[in-house]
Amino acid sequence: MSRAERKQQTRQRILEAAGRGFRQAGFGGIGVDGLAKEAGVTSGAFYTHFESKAAAFCESVARGLTELKDGVRHFQDQHQRAWWPEFVRFYLGEKRQCALAESCALQSLAAEVARSDANARAAFEAELLDVAALIVAGPTSDHAPSDVSEAMLALSTLIGAVTLCRAVVDPLVAESIAAAAERALLTKAHHCK
């Protein structure tokens, strides 16, 4: 493996560790030393790849939303006309029950981005608009959002429901929240593509 390939591999490892660390602990809850340790590198190596924790955060957010877009594309490709209901059920099921470090960046990092600098917010906004556009451009599917406004409402419903589910102790309350969000997204009368 060449030096450039090793350097790129280390950068990816740091970025993956940063994504997990920020999702789990929040921007303020983990420092460069913790991110470096999670990636198995020194703090000096971290600074070789990122000028600051904020730069790693900004790139982690963008990468996390790229992962969401990849997931949406997967559901669109694999489920065609049934992609939207399948995606909603997956998001309200597996994505709300997985470890926080493996959660969706949209759900777990939005509040962190809101407290962040303008660069992180701008990167988040651009990626969010891309996610909404991808949803709208997907195959015809029952109850799928038909425009960017509906896609934003649907995403807001999904991340709000998952956030509330993660915040409560009683699993029955969490199930009730998820079921209500699913009903709102999949049975509510609105324009369907």
C-alpha cells in the first residue's frame, strides 16, 4: 500500500470514528484526544488530517447525510413502488433502536449543528436539501412526499419521532410514538406520487 493510500485510509478511519463519537457524545462531549483514541491514532495524527475538531465535525455531518442519501437510494432501488413505506418503517424501527453511535446523522447531529458555526450549518443545509430532492425524485410510491416541502415535513416527523423515542424510558411509550409517526406518514391523506 502506498503512503498516499495509507494516509487516505487513516483519514477515513478518523472520519468514521469522529462520526460515531459526535453521534454518541455530541460535539461538546468529545475532544480531539477522544476522537483520536476512537480512531486508534494520536492527536497529532488527527491534526495531520483535520485542522480542528470543528472541521472534522463539519465533514462528519456531510458524510452522515451522504450515508442517509445512500440509504434512501438503497430503498428506492430495492423496493421500487414500496420504497417509501419500507423506508419509513425501517427508520422508525431499526434506526431508532440501534446504538446512538450508529444512528442517523440527521436525527443525532441536527441539534449539534444548530449550535455549530455557519460552515457546519451551511453544509448541513445543502445536504438536507439534497436528501429532500432525492426523496421527491424517487420512484412512485404510496404516500411518498411529492415536493420538497412535504419531504421536509416527513423528515422532520421521522427525526422528531426517533428523538422522542430515544428520550423516553418506557418501551410502550416509544412504540406509541413510532406508531403515531408511521400512521401520520403512511395513512394521512396528502398528495402521493
